[in-house]
Amino acid sequence: MHEAMEQTTEALMDLLRAERHAITHGEFEAILQTARRKESLMAALADAPDAELGKIREMAHENQRLLNAALKGIRAAQRRLKIIMGASKSFNSYDGQGRARTINPDTGSVERRA
């Protein structure tokens, strides 16, 4: 029984290393695949003593931290792209009295000089 738990522990640690690689390299499909396998290995270790699980817990927390950072970066990129796309549709300017004004390409007038 102890040998089986040791093999499962080692398999889970290998999987956590693979998951870390997938997270740091943006391999989203691989992240999904490791998640499914990780759940089954963790279920097999449900009765393992806490002392056996310390390193696994540490690796899992680090991967979660990396995944949260990656998601934060993706969300920041999405916000930035939204701003850029919005700027191509209109832009903000100020009138002679200093009031903000949105100028749309369809409604704004542009004076062109040669």
C-alpha cells in the first residue's frame, strides 16, 4: 500500500511540474488536460498523511499563484485591446472652452489642408 501511495505521489509531482511548464508557456489545452488527471491522482491520495502531502501542496499553491498571475495578465491585455479598438472608432478631444468631447469618424468633421 505504501509503495502505491509513493508512486501516486511521484506521479502527481511529475504532473504538477508539467502543469507549471504549461502555465509558464501558455499551453492552455495542456493545462486543461493536467487538471483532469490531477483530480484523479489527488482523489487517490485522499487518505495520505499530511506529512506526505506537504511538497505536493506547496507545488500546487505555486501553480495556482502562477495561473492567477497569467489570468491577471490576460485580463489586462483584454482591457488594453478594448481601449485600442475603441480608439479606432472614436477619440476624445477638448473644445475651445476645455470641455471633453468625443469625436466619431462618422459624425466628426475634419478639415483637410493640402
